Amino acid sequence: MKVKVGVSNRHVHLTDEDIKVLFGSIKKSHDLSQPGMFACDNYVSIKTDKNIIDKVRVVGPSRNYTQIEISKTDAYFLGLNPPVRESGDLSFSEVVTLIGPNGSIKTNGCIIADRHIHITYEDLKKYNLKDSLYVKISGVKEGIIKVNLKPSDKATLELHLDTDDANAFLLKNGDLVEIINRGEENEENDYRW
């Protein structure tokens, strides 16, 4: 089974309260591949004691938590060591300052997002997939990676990788990779290609 790659650059998800402090309101730029999600014409700077990264895009709609998603390369630059987490799990996340045109906030929520495949509950059942599985990446820098599944009622089937993972395997948006293992427990070496 093939799945399309979506490379996720650094970005932030904001609460309504934080949107008000940083911008007043956000403005939609364009839809993203996942239903209901959109890129905004709004950007923040991520600041730490060591460095600053400017022009980090806001992704909408608003959420009930503020989350800052960066790569490990970004983390080195900022002098951070954020955990790899599923979206919404902000335990032990790093604290940063977000700077917008109208104000700034100091907040936790800085993570490295785990690799995941967006999938509908219907397809999860149809293909008999479990919580995690293995994906084979072909090409000059081929490899096998373990990814988690992120099921929802509405989803576009897509593997989300951060820029570090994508660069390591020379992947770009729209490339296809292959699911080779259904993620059964204790079968990590049973690659089915």
C-alpha cells in the first residue's frame, strides 16, 4: 500500500487567547491537505535565550492548546531539547517566547512532532492497521522507519514527516512511500515487501 508524503516545516498552533495577544485575529492563506486545516498569512518569531527564528507560520484553526512544532535542527539552533510527541501531548515540552506584531507570550508547548500517517477510521478498519507500522522508503537514501497512525473521521491519507526526516531520506511533498508492515507486536523484523 502506497502513501503520499507531506513534509511539515516548523509551525505553530495557537489558542484563541494567544491569537488575540499576538495578532488580534488570524487570516487564512490557503487550505492544507488535511480537512479543515489551513495555513495562515500570520507569522511569529520563536525566541529563546540562545537564538531566534523569524517567520514561523501559524496553522489554523485555533486549538485549545498552543503548540510549537520544530525540527531537531531548529532545536539545536534555539538551544533546546524538546521531546518527540504526538500532537496535543505537551508533557515536558520546552518553553519559548512567541513574538507577533501585536505582542508576545512565553509558553510551553515546543515539541518535535512524531512521524505519523493521517488516516480515516474507515480505512484503518478496511486495511486492518494497528497503532503503528513500518514504511519503506526507496531511492538513493532508502530506509525503513516506524510511524504512528493518527486516525480521525475525516482525513487525507498522508505520511507527515518533519524537515529533518524528509531531508535524511531525500523526500519531498508528494513522494510516495510504501507501508510494509502492519505493526503487529513482536514482529519488528517481519518486513513484508
